[in-house]
Amino acid sequence: MKKGVLLINLGTPDSPKVSDVRKYLTQFLNDPFVIDINPIGRFLLVNGIIVPFRAPKSAKLYEKIWTDEGSPLLIHGKKLKEFLQKELGSFYVVELGMRYQNPSIESAFLKLKEAGVTEIIAIPLYPQYATSSTKSTIQEVKRVSEKHMFPSVKTINKFYQNENFIETIVEISKKYNLNEYEHFLFSYHGLPERQITKVYPDNCKINSDCCSQITSKNELCYRAACYETTRQLVKRLKIPDGKYTTAFQSRLDDKWLKPYSDKVVEEKAREGIKKMLVFSPAFVADCLETIYEIGIEYAEIFKHNGGEKLQMVESLNTHPKWIETLKGIIIEK
């Protein structure tokens, strides 16, 4: 009577080739939860404009972070699956699936079913709930479970408030001397503002008032969750007010969540900040957005505008405390 654990991350191209990046972007951006506009408009926008122009550019960026073993995101995912399996023991069967591309959620689901598990705990590896990531993933899990007639599936929709999750980030940051840094940036993946207001249309104002604390009126608000994550981290790291900023990266246009991380990096460097430490608490595994966007691109922006050193704090990846955290979440669920 084994139990199944399905770890799910966003996904990665099979290779940095333009053709594989094109496949990944096509599946990803055609998801109605990701680009939530009129279906015809989305089809024309994604397949006629975004993918043809973005795929070659993205492929060059993936080439810069690709390793001999493959995609960093997938490497960390496979190792996490392996270490968590050892930690949980033979009573559990752990599999890894990606929302987009390979290994697919369906392929991981079939492996669990073939292993004879009696129930599955699905964990989308996104700390803060968002419709474009968490809800989309949960809907895909639901579709697959119904297709294969597997009734007993439980899902975790967020875990940023988990004490051990926060403590894992704190533990990883200990390798850096915080006293050396003049400013701290907490950079989260950006979303269109319309996706934030759609969750709570009667309450969401996208300002400091409605995101100052987590209540029943904003418990599934991505922006509020990001600011709460920052509050919990600066409290434990003892970072004083005025020395940190919460911002959002990877924007596609000027209607995404503000402030923008790259602009904060530029502004702080121009203000005379020489050393900056960057956390990325929306990512549990290092990937294109952390390794390249923060570690390379932001570091270049910082130095170009007068800064000396921008250091990225690694993601949770396969840190022992992160594995311990997941084990606790699974057993509690």
C-alpha cells in the first residue's frame, strides 16, 4: 500500500536548440492560464509573433546556462526526486513531472500508477500561489487523474508560509557575510497586473495597504504572498527597513507587477550602493531566471551603473533542509 509523491516544476526545453525551445515556448505560452486573453488573440499573438521572434533569442540564453548533464532545472529536479525518495523510504514512490515538456506530468503519473500506489500527493514546486503556475498545474493534474481514473490525488497549492521553507533560505544565505552588503533585493517572478486583480476583483488594489498582511481576502494573491515572504525573511535575517526591496523580474511589458527588479538594480547602483545580495524566493531550483537573468544580466547592469558586486543567493535546489521540508509537508498532508 504505497503512496505516490509527484513533484512538479514549470518545465524546460529538451535542449538549447531553437527547435526545442520553440516547442517549449509554444506549449507554455498557449496555456490559457499563462496568457489569459481571447483564445483567437492568444493563438495569433503567441504563434505568429512571440514564439517566432523569441525562440532564437531564448535558445542563445539557454546555451549559456546548459551543462554537460543538461538543463539545470531538470538536473536539480532529478536529484531532488532521488534524495527525497531516500529520505521517505520504500513506503513512498517519488516521481518528477514538468508542466511543460519532459518529463510530462502524465508520464510521471503513469509511472506512479504502474507502481501500484494507493494515493498521490502532488506538489507544484511554486512557493507562492499563482493562477498562471499553480492553478494551471493543478488543472493538468486533475485532467490526467480523471483521464486515467485515479480518484485519490491530493495537491499542495502553496508553501511559502512553511517555517522550514523560510529557514532553508536563511540557512543557504549563511554562506554569505550579510554585513558586507549594503542592500538586499528579493526578486520574484513577475506577472501581469490583470492576473493579480482577477483573483480578488473586489479587494485587490495592488498597493501596500492590501498586501501589508495575509488575510482571508488575499490568501491566494501572488503579490501579497511575495511581500509576506520577504517580511518573514528580513525578520529572520535581521535586515533593517530601508536596506531591502521587493521587486519582480522577467516582465514582458509595462503592465506587469512593479517595481521591476532590473530597474531597482540600476537605481541602487546609481545611488551609490556598491554591494548587493539578491534572493529569489519564488524559485526552488536554479534556472534561466536565476542563473542568467540575475547572476549574469543583473550583475552586468549593476556594474555598468557604478556598482561593484551583485551576488545571487542560490535557490533551494537539493539542500538537505529543503528535502527535510518537503518530507514534512508530505507527511503532514
